[in-house]
Amino acid sequence: MRSPTVPRDRGGTGLRPGPPGRPRPGPFQTLGTAWVVLGGLIAAATEPLHLVSGSWAGAYSVLVAGVAQHAFGAAQDALAPRRPSGRAVAAELAAWNVGSVAVLGGTVVRMPYVVDLGGLLLVAALALMIRTVRGRGAGPAWALWTYRALLVVILLSIPAGLTMAHLRAG
């Protein structure tokens, strides 16, 4: 009697593939989750290390870099008329994550021009994300327009954040 076949490891990760039909987390979800964990660690270290911007940094990491990124990926998967190319996804991820690091780092060390650079990268990422869901889309019209509207709201909030970074830096 033969033993049941055990699915092979994919890519040397030591993890077995999930059940058939069950989606695996994509790069937006993986990086978004990492940012949420980082934000939690920052929040935990804020008080003992007396970090002046720690509370803000933790919230930014969780909400903007983490949760928003996770939602962007889920929305693109559900609403894009066709699967975005690997290059498009890599460009979105690079712009969003490098931009978030620049905003976070520039704010903490009070270097508003680094924050500006990060803001420009975030604008680029949002423009790419808007472009990815152009056209009719794959989901219901209300969901597509809601997603687009949220991207625009985030896009319009960036100048306010950049202005505050300059005011705080003096």
C-alpha cells in the first residue's frame, strides 16, 4: 500500500501549497502585512525609547503603508479588466514602498525634502494604480468608481501631508 502523495515544496520555502482554488497572498498583501507588523513594533517601542514621532510613525506604517497597500492589491485583483503585468506590479510596489520609507524616515529625522521625494513616489504609485483599473473593469461599476475615488482622495491628501512636514521641520 502506497502512502498518499504529499505536495512538494514550492521554491524551497518549506511551505506546502494551499488547497486547490484557494488564493495565495500576493505581493501587495505580503508587503502590506509586513508594514502592519512593523507599525505594531514601532508603537510598542515608542514609549520605552521616548520616540517623539513614534506614535505617528506607527500609525503611518499600519494605515498608509500597510492596510492601504493590502487594499490596493485586493482591489486590483478584483477590479482590473486584465491582470496587470509583472512590471506594472513591481513599479507600483517599488514606488509605494520606497515612497513610504522616504516619508517615514524623512518625517522622523525632520528632513522635509526627503518627505517630498517620498510624496512624489506615492503620487507615481497612485497614478499607476489608477491606470491599472482604467476602462470598464472586471467588477461592479460602483466598486470600480469607489476604488478610483479613494485613490484620488489619497492622492489629494498627499500635498497636505507634505505641507505639514515642512511646517514641523521649521
